[in-house]
Amino acid sequence: MKLPMGLSLSVAMLLTASTAYGGDAAKGKRLAQIQCAVCHIVEPNQRDEVAEAPPFMVIGTKFGFDPDALVFALVGPHQKMNFGLRRIEAEDVAAYISTLAVDW
């Protein structure tokens, strides 16, 4: 049985949807405090940052607090530092950044 093209695309999109919404925000916050807080403001009460490193709230706003877009931007080598996030770590950090839209 052949499925209509629209239905086939809908099923394919569901099967390939990102799991970013399933990221663990608590794990993402801990990872951000360890890896990212050296340069970025990662929490509302933190006030030290490197001038060129935007606060996580700004990063979240840039990506519209869209976890999928954040994961895409976070995976792989970091532009300024000598480390990269694996997908699961990026999903956790994206989940944390997405919580900042309501926390600040």
C-alpha cells in the first residue's frame, strides 16, 4: 500500500524529530557551570564573563529558545575553546538554556 506524499513526509518528520525536548535541564545546567561559565553567564545570579561571550539568555533569545536550533549550534567543536559537546550533552544544555526564557 502506498501512502500519500504528505502523509509520508509527516511520518518521516516524526521519526526524525529531535530529542532536544527530552534533554535534561539539570544536567545541562551542571555541564554549563563546569564548561561554559568560564566565559559565559550561565545563571541569572552570575556576573563574571568574557566580553565577547554572550550570556546564555542572549544565546537562547538568538535561537528563539528553540531546543532543536540550540542543539544544532552546540554540537561539535566550540569556536573559542578546545572542546566540543556530544549530541546528548548539547541536548541537555539546550534544555537548560530553554528554561532561562522563564527564569530571568
